[in-house]
Amino acid sequence: MQLKSYIKFLFKSQNQHGLHSPFVYELVTNCFYDKRKYPEYKLLDDYRNDLLKNHNTIKVTDFGAGSRVFTSNDRRISAIARNVGIPKKRARFLFRLVNYLKCKNMLELGTSLGIGAASLGANKESILVSIEGCPQTANVAREQLRKFDFNNVELKVGEFEEILTKFIISDKNKKEVSGPWTDSNQQSTYSKNPGTFDLIYFDGHHTKEATLKYFYQLLPTAHNDSVFVFDDIHWSPGMEAAWEEIKSHPEVRVTIDTFFLGLVFFRKQQAKQHFKIRL
Ligand SMILES: C[S@@+](CC[C@H](N)C(=O)[O-])C[C@H]1O[C@@H](n2cnc3c(N)ncnc32)[C@H](O)[C@@H]1O
């Protein structure tokens, strides 16, 4: 499935040439293909390499769509880092995206060991809330994030649904979202638009139903300049179907399929348009 989809993607995808949308052209030129060597890349490499050297074993509680790699729930931290954490290229891209879009207030569904969280939080002016269901995995992530001084990343442990309803989406009005970064519902001074997220990274439960559920649940937290980033949109036919439904939603204006990631923008000033762009 992946290979067939990938070949199709390669035929249909493009680079920055011939992009008529100025917003997308600028994004692709100055962020996707930004070749500068950021000092934060070393921090991200160190974070990952440290995990790759950690051969302790933890008992993983399986959430989401299950693993295609692991057969047992007793897993080495190094193996999780190698197989589950986002790859280097994508991690660097997430860092650039946060920088380029000046995202301050972000949410991640699915922390694992925090490789993605570190990428999103490497710009220390941002604030990230990241949710992880597996307690032992979350413990390692918490330690690792602390070790590398990611004080701007707050980890919440629990099932997505439970944490979203408890902390992220307020009960009284699903259109209003309370500040998730504190348990006392205070609004963050970092937020450009209180009650909303500048970026949400959906990287947890890779099934059609779950992806769409969290998309609809978190849609009210998007503002005009938010970006939703979906991981593994071609992972399965179900994920591809979810991606198509997200693309067709009336509030969605611009989407960019980079094969592994799907970016969703809500910019009302923009005509609806879908792009396939190689990273
Ligand atoms: C692909 S990994 C995340 C990788 C991470 N974002 C990164 O970039 O390194 C997905 C994680 O989401 C967690 N997860 C999946 N479904 C969940 C759910 N419904 N509630 C809580 N956690 C969940 C899994 O335990 C797993 O650690």
C-alpha cells in the first residue's frame, strides 16, 4: 500500500516551481527548502542519540493502531526511538515549520519518547502540550525532556479523549478552549488567540475513525493562521480516506501532502487548493 501510494505521490508531486499561491510558494521556498544549519538541529540529534543509546526495557501499553514492528510489549527504549519516533528529516522540518509560522501555542497527540515534542519545542519561545497514553513511555519522555531542558513542553498522561475533554476543550462551550498549559484554566500570555492552537500535531492513533474524531473535536481550536499537521496520512487505506475527508471539509482551505505529513491550513482569504509537495 505504502509503496504504491508513494510511487503515485512521486508522479504527482512538485517542488516550489509553478506554485501560484504566494503563501504556499513562500512557505515551500523559505521553510520546506530552507537549507540553513540551525543550532537546534544539534540539540535534536543529541536528544535522539541519547535515546538510541538507552537499552533499558519498558512495558508499553498499546494505544492507537498497534505496531507493525513490535511483537512484544516489553520494548527497549533504543528500539522505540528507532522505530516510533519521527525521523531526523521530519523532526527538522517540524522545527522549521514552528519557526517560520511563529507558532507559540501548540498541541501534540502522541508523545512517545518526545522526539517530535523536542522538534516542536526546540524554539523555546513556544509552548507545547503533548499527550501520551502509555505511562512508562511518558515517564521516559518526561525524564528526557527534563534532561534536555525542555521546560516549555508540558506532558499530560492519559488517553487522548480523556485529556482533551478534561483539560483542552472546555465543557461549557466546545467552541471555546481553555488554556491547556495550566490545570487552572488560565489563558496563556503566549497565545496569539486565546483558546486556540497555532499548531496541532496529530501523531497518535493512526486509524480513520480516530483521526477524524480528533480532527472534528479540535477543529474549533483552529484560528485563521493555525496549521494542523497529520502524520502518516498514507499509512493505510483508512488513513488515506481520513485525509480525503479532512481535505474536503469546508473550513479547510489549503492542504499540503508531503507524503508522510499532511498539512492543513484554514486561511479564509485563500481559495481552496490541495498541493502535493516533496520535502
Ligand atoms: C507514533 S507515536 C508518537 C511519536 C511522536 N509524536 C514523535 O514524533 O516522536 C504514537 C504515540 O501515541 C500514543 N497513543 C496512541 N493512541 C493514543 C490514545 N488514544 N491516547 C493516548 N495515547 C495514544 C502511543 O502510546 C504512542 O506512544
